[in-house]
Amino acid sequence: MGEPLSSLALAMNHDSYPDSYIRGILNTVKTIAMVGASEKENRPSYFAFKYLLERRYKMIPVNPGHAGETMLGQRIYARLADIPEPVDMVDIFRASQYALPIVQEALALKPRPQVIWMQLGVRNDEAAALAEANGLKVVMNRCPKIEYGRLSSEIAWIGVNTRTISAKKATIGGIQRMSLNRTTAQGGATEAADRAQREESGH
């Protein structure tokens, strides 16, 4: 199954993640709590939440200002501790200075999540070190929506904004979660995505 989490954590370079590391996370986690999820349809967190929900991840929004309301049919919780079920990954959609207390809150959960993921533009090395010291995997300054699209080669025909789906291609239901699983462990997905992009553009 690969190296233990602790040795992976010690060796992790947060400026450059191997595709196999990112793919392993996206293939393994099933329940994702998004801290800072917004119900506003023009916010990046809304797009990311909707995209991952459509790919059959169980998405749980966390936003104290809207606790008790729903977002895309999912109940919003005020904090991680209020979620009544185990969470595999905590996706942080808050400014970098808030990452440490969120990680501390995540570490108090029982069972603990497996992954702390900080969104594009969010980086907190102290928070990352704390999570890794406790055996969690960490990703910083990346968007799981973009990484999923890139690694599944789905981005070749969907693009970063999911509203640009072409009517000539397969429906979204035909590629949920499956295309990511078909990629090889050796990191062939990027090459496949490049090839698909060239075919799509006619080059």
C-alpha cells in the first residue's frame, strides 16, 4: 500500500506534489467537509463544492453564519465538531491565517480526518506541520476541483469552469469518479490529458 503516512509527511515538498500523491487522496476520500463553503453561486467555493458533489463525494458545508441552512441539498454546520459522522478530508476555503485553528479543530475529531486540503491561495506551514505530525496528509495552495479535472483528463473537454460542457461529449454522469480511477499509478494521467487536449483541438 506504499509508505506509512508518517514517512510520506516528513518527505513532502509542499511546493510540488507528485501526481500519485494527489490522485491517491482523491481516489481514497469519500466524505469532505468544506470549511468556508458559500451558498453564493458566484463564489469559488460554491463551484468547487458543486463540482465535487457531482462526482459523488459526500460534501458537508461548514459555515457558522449559515448553520442549519442547506447548500445544494446538504445541511450546513457551524463547525467541524457539529458534523455527526466521520469526515475523510477537511477542505479549507478560508484565508491562510485561519488554517491553524481549523487544523486544531480537525485533530480533536474522533475519528480524525485523513487529509487536510488548503485551497488555491491558502498556505499555512505551521498548520501543515501540525497536521503532518499527527499523521495526516496535507495539500496546500491547490484546488481539488482543478486537480480532479487535470488528473482524470476530464479537463480536456470540460475546462476549469464546469458550465462549458460541450453537448457533443458524453454527459457528466458518464464520467463521475470513474475516469480518475482508470489512470495509472505511474502518473500517466497528465500525458493522457495532454493527448486528449490535442485531439480535442485538432492538433
